[in-house]
Amino acid sequence: MVRVRKFRWLLLAGFVPLPWFLIWAGIGGLLSPGYSALSQQVSELTLKPGLPHLIVNIGALGCGAGFCLFSVGLWRATQKAISFGAVAWLIFGVSILSNGIWPMGGPMHGLYGVGMISLLAPTLSLIELRVLRDSSTAYFITVFVSLSTCLYLWLNFTGFDPAHAKGLTQRIFSSINALWPAVIATMLLRQTSDLRHDT
């Protein structure tokens, strides 16, 4: 059994991306006249001047930092010298960080699309997490998040993502993606808590 007490705070970072993203994106949208959260993506706020731009940058930086810190906790939980799942989450986190540094429209916004590695991150991570590999809950959330990410990318590549709802679909699928770290962190922390009570 993995004892995660020493790196508990790193796993807790997995709870940050979902609310952080939604809260700061919501505030930025409210402060930008004419912006539609339903039809416009969050990154479009990086093209706005002043406060909306600053606020959405804060959202991206905090969200990306949460993913990066969680990836370190995940690596510690795998007890492996190299964790490819953790590396995948780290790369994804860095790509989100870049969204808060460079505005939409340039290749550095998203770091040339390396965030697509989020397709593999949940599956690679579950394979390496021996303590959760046989968990039906971990398996379900991994399949759900991975397939949802595939669906969202397919909608974008084919142009089937409805123009009048691009903001909504981005927020829904981004939230689903951020669900995996939160659920897995909960499971790992709960296992340690149960072990402490048993001893």
C-alpha cells in the first residue's frame, strides 16, 4: 500500500484545475462586454484588453500549476523511477500554463498543441497505479474521460463542434478532463486514510 501522507498536498492539487478554470473564466467573461460564454471559447478572452485578459491569464496559470503539481504527486504514488502517465499530465499542465502566458492565435498558445497528450494521460496513469488498477471506479472514470477527450477532439477536427455552442462544449469537456485528477486524488487519499484507521 502506498503511503501518500508525505506528498498529500501534491495530490490535493488535483482538485484545483476544475473550479479554478470555471471561476476565473466566468469572471473574465462577465467583465468583457459582448462576450458570450456559450459561443466563445475561454482563450478568446486573451485577445481582450485590460482586466478580462489578466483574469483569464490567472485562470490558465492556476489551472496549469494544479495539473503540474498533481503530476508530481501522481509520480510519487506510482513508486516508479519514471512515470509516463505523470509525465503526460505534466506536459498537459505546461501547455495550459502557456495559455496564460501567450495569447490565442500564436503557436505558443498551447505549445504547438502538445495538450493533446491528455488523450493518453489517464490511461497511462492507471496502468502505472498498481493500487488502483483493479478498481472499477478508477477504470470507469479513466474510460469516460479518455473517450470524452477523443470525442471533443473529433468534434474540433471535423468541424462538427457547433459554432453557436463552442464555448459551452469547451467548458463541458475541459471540466470532464479535469475530473480525472480530482477523482484519482480522492481515491488515493482515501486509501491512506482507511489504512491509518485500520492500524
